[in-house]
Amino acid sequence: MIKLITGKKGTGKTKILIDQINDSVKSTNGCLVCIEKGEALRKSISYKVRWCDSEQFDINGYESFYGFIAGMLAGNYDIKGIYIDGIIKIGGPDFAELGSTLEKLSKLTGDDTDIVFTISADKSELPASVTKFIK
């Protein structure tokens, strides 16, 4: 299931994401993964969460991001949650391409794995292909 946390820069999206990650550690029996560009969250999340820096894996663009997630899920069927901070920094500012990627990820994960994204944009700036995942 895809979930989005949206808002302009400085509205507390990352804090919400950190809280969700650390709460999930207490209630999830499976593996959890956090992906970001850089190392801002690394010390704020539980050591039990698999942390990944997108730059370390040379993830640039939505196509390589999708391939990275698909590969992770293929290699570990026990991943229950994936948390991505700043998807625009990783994939780029093309919201149409983001919507297409979210759709593919939704089909890939179904209800087995939650994927939570932070998006630095107001809901009104996003196309319907993206906003349909805001719950």
C-alpha cells in the first residue's frame, strides 16, 4: 500500500516519517527499510531499521528507484515497510513520472508491504496520478 506525506519544506514531514518508522519497529514483525538521499535520518531512527542512502546505490531517477525497490522485495519477502524521505530529491521533479512510479509500486506491493513517501510539495501542486495515493 502506498502512503504519502505531503507539504512544503519545513512543514514537519520528516518528523512524521521518523515517528512512523520508530512506531513500526514496535509493532511490525517483518523487516523495515528507510531510504533517503544523504544521512539526515540515520541517527534518528531505530537501529533495527535497514537504512539506505540512495546516493550510495547511485539511484537517480524514478526508473532506477523502481528497480531498486523491486530488487529489494525480490531478495527479501519479509519486508513489511519501506519509508522514503524526499522522493523528489531521489527521482526528480517530474510529478507525472512520480505518479507512474507510484502506480507500478502499488501493483508490485499490493497489501503486503507499506511504502511511505515524503513529498516536498503542496497537495494542490500534485497531479491526480499522485494525489490518489494520499489517504
